[in-house]
Amino acid sequence: MHLRKFFFLILLFVMFVSQPLFSIENEKTEKEDELDFFVVPVAFYTSDSSFMFGGFGIFSWEAEHKDEDIGDIHNSVAVGGMYSLKNQMLFTESSNLYFKNGFFNWKNIFAFSIFPADFYGIGNDTYYPPENKIETYTPLYFKFENHFNFLTFRNLYIGLKSAQGYFKLMNYEKEQLMGDFISSNKTSGIISGFGPDIMYDSRDNSFYPESGQMFNFTSLFTNKFFLSDYIFNQFKLNYAFYYSVFPKFITAWQFYAEGITGKPPIIYMPDLGGAINMRGYPKGRYIDDLALTTQLELRFPVYWRFGGAVFGSIGKVQKWDENPFIDLHAAGGFGLRFMISEKKKINFRLDFGFTSEDFKVYFMTMEAF
């Protein structure tokens, strides 16, 4: 059954990227700041959501920068939305914009969601139940997150992060694992906080880097003074390094850590799994106060605009005072790539992630890191 599903997804991927509608790139002209864009319609069915319809699009154009030695940086705006026949919905918008010759950088994320999620409990050794017995819940939330950063020294941006939003826990099972979690947590309320944001970025390309490194540390402190009902502190550290072993054969390595203190809503809890880290585990497979992951990926060309990747990762979740080097989880896999924009190096990716529990498939735009 898994083998049939695998070949079906490979065929679907090839058919998907071969359609002109899904790969819209402006012809090259003498203008360097030319707008590139592509739009993808989406439709699928699951037992939890019934039929879903929607799509997403990415718009990008080259950003001017005062330092000519720095690699290509791009302004980008991504928009996506989904709606199901069960009145479930998801809408996201994210932007990464540079102003004043790269001196000022503004990133923002807006999201609105009423969408079911799986819950496996809190901790690094939670039970993985059969598919028909996985506990689900539905969070309603919207958030507006902003990062305002100024260029200080070469490649180093320093600024402020802000996050405002609302969260409400819906359709959960009070007598199950989620009931244990909410016994000491709020089920709804306003989220509002601020914190410092530090980013160093020497990558040669922000969409598909072949060399350089990126470091980003952010934190968020919510407080009643900021009109927040939830009181917690959040910390994120992301480091990535890129190196070309041979021409077009790229080694990418990432270390990611996320921690929380206080009483956050469930969607702010650090976790493992999903399309970005520990591919092969479902999103939120492991949740706790601190999440630590590292992953290594080899990216290489195949033919024309097609490329490939193999990857592996290890990680865990834990309390702050626990040993980070024991009881690690592992995941790995491979993927196909199709370069939608050769000029901007924007990829569409199809990843197959494997773990000791199961395997997962991911259709995404751009790389995991």
C-alpha cells in the first residue's frame, strides 16, 4: 500500500510541475528588479476536513542593497488560503521586505485558522496510537507578527519582534490528554508581546543558498501591560550553514532550538515534526518546554530544472533542566525539487520523510531551511 502511494505521489509531482499554470516566470529583461510570481490552485480530500479548496501564490523581486559584496536578497510576499465543506479554513500571508538600500528589513506574518490538529500529549516519550485513535482538537486563532530590523554592521540586523493575536481552543476531548493540558492552562484569550530580534545573514541567495550562513535569535515576552491574557516567554535560535562540496552539490546544516516558560496556548509550545524539522514525524508529534533539533541535507541537480535532496535529522523535546543528549529521536528521507524560478532560485519540493513510526509526504514551496 505504501509503495503504491509512493509511486502515485511521484507521478502527481511530475504532472504538477509540468503544467505551465504552476510555473509562471517572467522572461528575462534588462530590468533587475523584475517581478516574478507563480500561483498554484489546490484541492484535496481528507476524512477530517472533507473536500478542501484553495491555493497559494508567491511574488518576489530583487531588493537593492548598499553593500555589493552581499549575496542576492529579494523582497517577497506569499499568500495562501484553504476552505473546507466543514467550514474549516486557513489563511496566511507572509512578507520579507527591504527598504532604504537594505538598511531596514520588515518581516510580517498574518495567519487566521480554524483547522483540526493532532495531539499526542506532552513529553519526549508519548505513545503513538493507531491512526483511527489519534486525539484531535481544533484551535481557532489569528496572529499578526512583525519583525522590524535595522542593518548595523555588515550582514547584521538588530531590531524588535512583536506578536499580537487571539487563541481559542475548540472541539477538544476534556477526558483525554488535552483535558490534562488545559487543567492548568487557559482555553482562550489575547496574546500580545514584544522582544529583541537579532539576525546575521551572509547567504548568497535567500531562497536557495549555496554558500554562507544565517543566524537568528528572537524572543517574545507577553505581559498584562501589553494587554495579553496569556503570560509566557518564548525564545528561538536558528543557525544554518551552507557549503558547495562540488559545483551545484550543496551541503546544508541547521541547528534549531525553541524554548518556552510560563503558560502559553498549545500552538506556542515547542514541538517536533512537520515539513520544516524532523520530516517524517507528524506536526506536533512531541511537545514540551524546550525543543532541540539538528538536520543535515545534501542538495544536488538531476536534470533541467529538476533536483534532488537527501536529509537526516535528530532531536528531542524536554524540560529545561533535563539532559539534551539522551533519548534522541531520528528521522530521514529524500525529496525531489523543481525550480519554478531559475533567476530567483525558488523551488517547489516534494519530500518523503521516514521514522521508526511511519512516513510522511510534504508538498511545499522553497527549502525547509
